[in-house]
Amino acid sequence: MLDKAGQKGTGRWTAQVALDLGVAIPTIASAIDARVLSSMKQERVAAAAALKGPSPADAVRTVDRAQMIDDLRDALYAARICAYAQGMALIRAGSDHYKWNVNLSEIGRIWKAGCIIRARLLDPVRNAFKTDPALVNLLRDPELGQAVDKAQGGWRRTVSRAAKGGLPLAAHASALAYYDSYRTARLPQSLTQAQRDAFGAHTYERIDRAGAVHSEW
């Protein structure tokens, strides 16, 4: 089968709406990027002959096969939860912005009843929003949050092996970055704000006082 994925535009539309609403959906966006990159078949074939990287075999040569399979299962489960979390966050943002009053638990039921993304995982997703309709993110649900915590060891090992072997695992890696960003109280984007102020005088906020500040860098 040719490794050249097509697309009808739904994913592109989803990413565009997410940007408009200011919602982070990096795993979904990475899946779209992976399709776009796959469509560059001739260019990739030429690049494969010119650009060097590690061998995938090197990353798994000393890994126990059973352990690797378990890790892959954990990685897939955790990344899927993050993907659902991003999708539901986008739907909630759209509902709030356009006053749709969407019931996210009902969305889970409809998807489970018959949809391209139907899965057993939608049962705990549906239950999460049924238990707490105001749930801000699926990762904050006790059951799903605990599941990700339990799976993250295998998830991290899988992403690490892929990077070590030069295997593109963009959706998994972006899902892990999303999880780590979401659970981090203080992110390094303070540097981003400093750069924006230095190059464009966009101002920034300080942690010791309120109000916008501009500095002469």
C-alpha cells in the first residue's frame, strides 16, 4: 500500500477553527501534518537518499519484545485520551463561542453509536462529562487522569525509542508534549514573552505585580 495519505479537508478545517478559537490541538494538528508530509512522496524518496539518521533497528535491538508491545499499548491508550481531550476542548470552546449549548456526554454517546472514531474508550469519556458537565479537560477526570498516569511510563519509553531510531511518531510525541505542558504550572514561555517584547514591544506581565510592562532590552 502506498504510504501517501489523502484527506478530505475535515482535519484542516478542525485545525483552522482551533486556531480561530485559541484552543491547543497539537495531536490532531500533527496527524494532519503527517498526512501532508506523506503526500510529498517523490520529495521524501529523494531526501531519504541525501539525509542521514539512525536506524530503527538500533532503537529496539536490546529491548524485550513483550515489554515493547506493552509500552506501545500504553502509548496508544494515553495518546488517544489526549486526542479526545483536545477534541472535546475544541467542541466546548465552539459551543461557548457560538452559544450552541453542546452536551459533551451526549457527543460521546453519538460517536460511540456510529462514527469513524467510535471506540470503547468513549464510554469513560462519556461518563466523565456525565459526572461533571463542567469538566474543563478530560485529563482532569479522576479515572482518565489515573489511566494516563499509569500508562505514561510505557508512553515515554515508546516516544523515546522512536526518537532514538529516527522514526517519525509526531502524534504520539505531540500528545506527550501536550500532557506535559498541561500538567506544568510554570512553562518556559516567559522567554517567548521576553522575545516578543524585545522585537515587537508587545509588552509582558510580571509575576510580582499586575499590569502590562515594556522593557528596553
